[in-house]
Amino acid sequence: MQLLLLVLTLVLIPAASPAQNRSEDEYTRYELLAPDTSSFKIIYDVTAVTPGAAFYFNPIRKGSIATDESVIDLASGQPLKFEQVPGAEARKAGLTNADLEGEYIKVTLARPVPAGGEARIRIIKTYQDPKSYFRQGDAIVFDRPLGIKRNAVVLPPSYELITCNIPSQILEEPDGRVGISFVNAYPSQAPLVLRARPAASAAPAAAPRSTTPSTPAASPPAREVPMNRIRVSERAFQDREIVYFLKDPTTHSFSLYHDYTETREGTDKYLNIVRAGSTVSDPSARNLDTGEALKVETFKGEAITKAGIDIGEPVVPGSEVVVIRFPAVKKGTTVRLRIEETYTDPARYALVDGQLMWNRSFGRPRNDVVLPAGWRVTTSSIPATVSMTDDGRVRLAFVNPRPDSIDVFLKARAR
């Protein structure tokens, strides 16, 4: 009996492991405040992905003074409980690798991370850090190594950008402020240094730019779009991602999942248009915020028109669309979706001359391809990082910081 009680006790005690703080999809926006304050506002979006985790710990960088903190649950839009704790307390709460000399923002999640789901949060704080943000003559300097992969920095009002050492988008805010945004595709920190100075005159406010991720599409010829109607969206903010799992190339088939955040109030479905030449099977979807399965339907040809579904293009006999339905997005809330499918596409995936060959265009910022078991990569037309999965398969990760598509051609040989 005592042994049974001991076993039950051990089962009920939460596992203390640094893995409980695993995260994905980090994005950081720095808004530089008045130069004399040496302060900047940080908006940090992060997704906790460890199943069952009840807390998320955000370290406070040494040398910085954090104030004006708040935390929001991105799914509901509601504030979350948080507190600033020393490293020792973070360890007691489960973060076993916490720096004992460090400080952390301990966030209590709206619910423990569901199995097969995640928890999306936004941490807002203001840092004072004279070593990172300071004056240099008549200019201001933001000099800060950034380890997060997706970043944006916005200048104070009425300042113009004069240097930036990391290739970046340059974007004008609706209120006229100018900022930069970039995706760091390298494994090390990006040593960002940017300089700005007071502008000779304040520019009028820009037209609002979209920060809602949108499905990339081929751009029409420039002559068809008046220049004053061209809209530029922030690529680093877009959080669509897709992973392809290639099956035996003789089947011409691959499974995939892609993640997508719906932000538009009133939206209650997602339409996945099947590419011409491909067929789809085994579609499924779930709400990553709750882990619950969602209703999925597939329509072809005339059935699309009868169902009253607008696919944004003329419906032909070969048209096919997968429809994922979910409760309508309410004001102030968002929904994170995961769609899973299997595709068969002989024109773009096959065994040719004894080699696996794959040819597909990617429009999303992040795309991964996992080769079948027993295959080694020999060719990749687009730069990629390469890793091995737990079961020994080759995984290639493609990051495209540009707003257009990339055409990826892969070849592999059997081991």
C-alpha cells in the first residue's frame, strides 16, 4: 500500500524539466521611445508547446530594467496572470535550467497546453537599456543582438533611418513612424545595429498596411496595379508554416500539415484550394488553441457552386476545395488552425532515373520538407538548413524572408 501511494505521488508531481518551457513561433517588435529615456517597448509573441505546461517563463535580459509589463492570451484576447520571479523560484516552478542569477516573467497560461495543441501569448514590457539604445552625436543607435528569428524595430516619431546592417524590409507605420523588419535564417544571434536621425520634416501618415497573414499569390503585372494601391505587408510577422512528409516517390504522394492564424472577425471557415494536377485525401483539422478536432468537407467541380462556396476563381470540373469549419471568430479573439492532408501529384513528385525528385513553389515564409526513410539529399535548388528527425529522416527547412514565392527543386538518392 505504501509503495502504491509513493507511485501515485510521483505520478501527480509535475515533471520538472526545461522542456516544459518549449516554445515556437516567436516574434518580437521593438518600439523605440524618446531617445533620452534609453527605453523601448517590447511586444513579444510566443507559443508554448509543451503538453500539460501550466506556466511560461520569459527571461529578463541582464542589464535591462523591465517596467510596464502585461500579458495577453492571444486566443481570447484576455489578460493573463503573471509575476516577476528570481531564477530560484522559476526552478521550483519547473524550469530546472533557470539561471539562479536571473529574473523571469512567470506567466500563468489560460489553460494547460492541450495535447495536440498549444498556447499563444503576447508579453508586453518596456526595457530601459542604455547599452542597447543611445545617442551618438545627432543620431540615435539601436545596437542589440537578437536571438529571436522574426523581428521588427520601429523608430521614434519624426526620425529617418540612415543605416541598418541586417537586410530588412523597411516599412512605414500608419502614424508615419518608420521601421525595419527581418527574418534571421541563421542559427546565431543577428547583430543588429541601426542608426537614425531627426527627419527634416514629418511625413504624412501612411495608408494602413496589413499585418494579417494572407495567402501569397502570384502578383499581377505591375501595369494592372496603380502604385498608390500597392500594399506592403510585414513578412516577418506572418506566421503561416507548412511541413511536407514525403512518402515513397513511386506513390507520388506526400502528407503535410500547415498552421494558420485566423484573425478576421466573423470568419468561420478556411478554404484550401487544391492545386491543379494534385489530388487530396485524408483531410483533417484541429483548433490548436484547444486541441479539438474540426469539421472538414471536400467539394469538387459543380458541388462547389451548389454549396455556395466562393473559391476566388472560376469553378471548372477539375476544381477541388477542402473546407474547414470552426466557430466564427469573435471580436478581439483569434484562432490558430492546423490542417493536415495527403496529396498525390505525379507532375511534381516522382522517381525519375532512379532518383527522388520534387519540384514545388513555396509562398509561405517557412516551409519544411522531410524525405522518406532511407533517402539522402543530393540537390536543393534553394538554400536550406538540414537536420535529422528522431527517426533518422532528413529534414530540410526553407525560410523565405521575401514577399514572393520560391521554386524549390530537390533530388535524393536511396541509401
